[in-house]
Amino acid sequence: MLWNLLTTDGTLIEQGGQAKPPCHHDVSAPNVCESRSMPIGTKKAKRESSSQQVDLMFRAFCDRTRLRILSLLLEGELCVGDIVKILQVPQPRVSRHLTTLKRSGLVVTRKTGLWVHCSLARPESEFHRQLLDCAAACFKEVPEIKSDNARAARIKKAGGCCPKR
């Protein structure tokens, strides 16, 4: 049985075998994407990428926990520990949802020592900006989010879970 290994540059190597390109496309051609046989930077590639980003954003909005996280981040940056306390859910669940939000381009993180701080990503498109505006307007009417905001205010007043920078 052969074990497949993937190097950092995306080259597939089979244990005891020779290096293979990561896909079946002709990757020796200049400016050709390794996973698609289309030139990088074409309008079609940009349109496809934009379309995929929209799909990821809508998927990110399809979960109650992710919506609650987004509503908290509308008020500003928060530490993951604070998000866990506010939402009253296990830390692994919060981390999993934050990964989805980061992948969708809605959230960015920064690490300070042991603490990870999250904030909303700066909108890269008009669609992204309007989606956040729409969400902010809708969040005001959700009782669970009102409770989250009250807990967030108490936690912020108490100083939060991580040391101040």
C-alpha cells in the first residue's frame, strides 16, 4: 500500500515513488493554474472566484452560531475567549465557526501571544458591504442576539478574558 504525501509547494509524492504534479493539467505551461486549465488572471477566472466568494458568504450566513458571532463583531474586535463566554458554547465549536467565517472572507483574526482576536474583514466588494449592512439591520430584531449583546457589554465592562495590549 502506498501512502500519499503532499509537499508545501503542492507536489504530490507517493511513498517510495516519484514526484507527480498535483493535478492532471499541463502545469508546465506558463501562467496556467495548477487546479484549472485556464490562464490565471482572466475575466472568467475572476468571475468564477467572485462567484465562489459569494457562495461562501451565503453559506457562512446559514448557521445561527455564525450569525451570532457576526453580530458581536459588528460592535468591534473580540477575543475568542470572550466570544465563548458570550455565546455560552464550547470553544471548539466557536473555533470551527470562526474558521468558516474566515474562509468566507467575512472575518479576520490576529494572534497576540496565546490569544486570538477576531474582527470583521474590511468589505472587498459592494456585495460584501451590503450583506453586512443587511445583517446589521436584521440582527436588531433577534431576541437571542439582544441577550448576547447584553452579556458582551457585561464582559467588556469587566475587562474581558485576555490582558489589554
